[in-house]
Amino acid sequence: MNINLELYKVFYYVATTLSFSEASTKLFISQSAVSQSIKTLEKNLNTTLFNRNTKRVTLTHEGSLLLQHIEPAINLIHNGENNIMETRSLNQGKIHIGASDTICKYILLPYFKKFHSVYPNIHLQVTNRTSIKCVDLLKQGSVDFIVTNLPNRNIGSSLEVREFYKFNDIFIGGNDFIELKDKRVSLKELIKYPLLMLEKNTTTSQYINGVFESKGLVLSPEIELTSIDLLVELAKINLGISLVPDYCMDEELLKDVFEIKTREVLSERSLGIVSKKNIPLSIAGRKFVDFILE
């Protein structure tokens, strides 16, 4: 089957905007040309890609399947164009990074500042997602590379991983749990207290649930959140005992909370830079990674 690639480009913009008019604006062609292109593509593929009514446009099942293949291809072309446009002097260009808000705030922020001071004309774009969802962004080609917690079950053999930072997960509590301050608490004893954790679809939750399960214990958090910062704040007001990475702790925070040490030693984890093996990073991307790995 030999289908004009421009038809797939039109399909991509309609599928991602779910609007024929918005797609025509992005493509600088008329709305009727967009509509005709989609009709031609549907005829060539012998399927319906969109459900159309007077109020909105939605993807059919076949349209959603096609988008899963077209989106990475379009992103790959865009990334290639951006790389070609970069100059050796790094006077222009863009880096698109995927990372959680916690990793951005506590780990990447100094690198953003340093890189911007050296290469002010390179545009840094960051998409905040959980570490697990960041892998999906990378596979789709929506980001150049990601910075993620390790281990991360979503990382497959097609991706390259470079570890650069070691950390430990720690339990913290406020003054209402002061009886735990100077003793080592078993995990079996700890589950009797209200525990505050990240939500289940995170690498941290997967890891800590595995730790408790290995001891024959069922972890049932009192509260599950998407933000480490909120877990810290809830610990400060004595709502429960929170699990956070040790790099979040500083002298100021230790005035309000303290670390609760466990008898069982939690394994050290790490952060890693993950990129696609078969797609080289741009010049700017390699420079940013070098800043981190140094």
C-alpha cells in the first residue's frame, strides 16, 4: 500500500487536536482540504478513523490504533528537524525532558540553572509526569530523554539507562509520633500507624509494596497522593507517617519532622537518565546530559 505521507500528517493533527478547524490552522491549509485528506486516507485504509457529529470529533478504535503508530513517527521527524537546525555553537535549539515534579525540584533545578547560564539560547522544555508515565512519553517520542527513579518496570531493552544518583527512601513523622524517634521500628509494627504514600501507579509505590510483601505484610496506606511535597506537609501536621526520598530532607525540614528508622534496611535506589538506543540525542541534549553525569 502506497499512501501519501502528507495524509498521515493531516491525520496526526486532527487526531491530536480532535478539531478539523484547528488542524487546518496548524497545517496552513483550508478546512475543506483537511476534510478531503481524511476522507482519502479512510478510503485507502478502508476504515473509519473519526466519529463525526455537529458538536465534536472523536477517534474510532481504528483511529486510536493508527495514532499509536503515527505519533512516534511524527515526533521523530520533528526531532530530526530540530537537530538539523541546531548549530555547533549551541546558539539555538531545544531540549525536551520528561521527569517527575519531585525530581525536577530537588535534583534537576540546579542543572537547569547552570545550563541556562551557559547556553541561554537553548530552550528547555519539561513535561512533568510520574516516572512510569515518563517512559511512555519517551516511547512515543514526545521527549528527548527522561530522568526517572530506578528500578522502573516500564523500561525495556530498546532504551539506554545511565545511573547518576543514589538515594534511600525514609519514613518521616511529626511530634505526635515522638515515641518512635529513638528506636528502630519493624515494618510489622509500622503498619499499625497511619501511613502516607504515593499513589499506586508510581515506581516508589511499586518498590515499597514489594518490600512489605516480601515480609508477608500487606501495606494499606491511610492516604495516597501524587506529590512528595504534600506527603511532607501532611507529616508536618501529624496526619501520619510519610515515605519520602532522603534528598527531600534538609535542616529546615528536620525542625518539624524526624526520620523513623526501621529494623529492616530498605535497599538503595537510584536515578537514571533514559533515552532511546537507536536515536542519538541532539547536540544540546548531549550537553545537558554531560552536565548531569559530570
